[in-house]
Amino acid sequence: MKLPRISASSYSNTAPLIWSFLYGSQRGKAEVILDTAPSRSAELLAGNRVDAALVPVIAFQTIPDVSLIEGVCVGAADRVRSVCLVTDGKELEDVRSVALDTSSKTSVALTKIIFREFLGFEPEWMDAEPDVDRMLSSHDCALIIGDPALAVTSDQDPGKDRKAFDLSSLWRSFTGTGFVFAMWMARELPPGIDFSAARDEGLRHLDEIIANYSDEIPLSTAEFRKYLGEHIEYGVTAELAQGLDLYFRLCEKHGVIKDPRSPKFI
């Protein structure tokens, strides 16, 4: 039987969800394809090149016939740390242009919703490579996601007179809910794979995961453990589900998606 193919981002916050497939009890049950950009996994799923993918949640509304794999996510109840807006000292109310890291369309849409729905104005948008210095050289604000954002939000970061605004914290301050950034999706559940069990096994091996990323992530071991173990939510709580539903409705309101589908699970 041909092995199922699954895809995920190689960002550190996905590591607890894929550790089991690479090193643990589910090793050999699937071919794993990793890419830095979460949007790449969405492209593979849309093109039927993988059987399941851990992708930005907005992909549920843009890829026909996919379902959400129930219970497992990359989300945050409040501060997420790895998705943020950075300015050169300006408050968000004074921002007039935003450089967007397009690695995750979910975070791009969330940024636009925050400005349009909650701050009440529309800055100029520009797609850009995720280099905060270069982004801020020509824009008031930069959207940075994933591991590059951890360098900006690190407790050891000198700041360079910049301000960092955590997107999940902003979302919670305006809505009172947490936020789901990514979920496993598929057209049908790959046989023999248990994504919840894989998550649980990965969370039991945070020490190994932290060691694997020690040369890449600009956090102390204690900070990194707090990030993976406390800031990131890997299970879809009732509050996160509420936030996901609100996010889809606001995406429709602000023209990000048309005719949104209600979440469908397998």
C-alpha cells in the first residue's frame, strides 16, 4: 500500500504535531514534506499532491472539498509570540503602510481585519520577504510570522526602539476569544494515522524538540519551553472554535472570502 503523504511547515510551533511522524511511534506511517512557509503546504493540498496538510485555517475557505481534522490545531488563547506586527516605534493608530509576510494567508487576513474592523482605517499593503529591517526601511509596520517573529519578541531582544504587537493578543483584546492559526486538513482521513495521538506524543517530547531547534531559535531553553508549552494551544477548545467562527465571519465581512463554509470536520 502506498504511504499517505502529509505536509507541514517546519516552524518550531508545528514540531509537536509532526515529531511522532519523524521520530516516534508513527514514523513510517506517512511520507512527510516540510517547508518553511505554511502557504506551501496549502498549495500542495490544493493541488492534490498530499493527502493531508497542516495549513493556515483560511485555506479551509479557499480549497474546495477539504475538511478540518477535528481537535488538533496551532492556536493561542492569548499571546502567541510568533505572529506579530512590528513598527519603528509608532502606535498602530499611526501606521499608514504595512509590509506583509505572505507565508501565511491566515495572518495576512487577520492583520487586515484588525485594521479594518477594530482600528477603523485602511493602511497601504505591500507583500514582502520576511526581513524586518528591510520591511521597516520602507513601511511603517511589518507583519512577521513563525520563527523569525520569535527573534523580535524574545525577552533578550534589545528592541531597537521598535514596538511589537502580538496579533493573537490584539485579537483577544477586541473579541475576548482565542485564535486558531492552523489545522490539519484533508479530503478524507489518511488510513492508519492518528493526528491527536501524534500531537500527544510530541508534547511528551518537548525536550528533544527544543534541542533540535537550539541553534535556530533565539530563545533560552526556559523561554522556548514556555513558548511551546504555554503560549501555543494544540487542542481546539470551545473558545478557540468560537474565535474561528468569528474569524471566518469577519473575513466575509471584509471581502477576504466569499460565501464562507461552516467548519466541517472529519
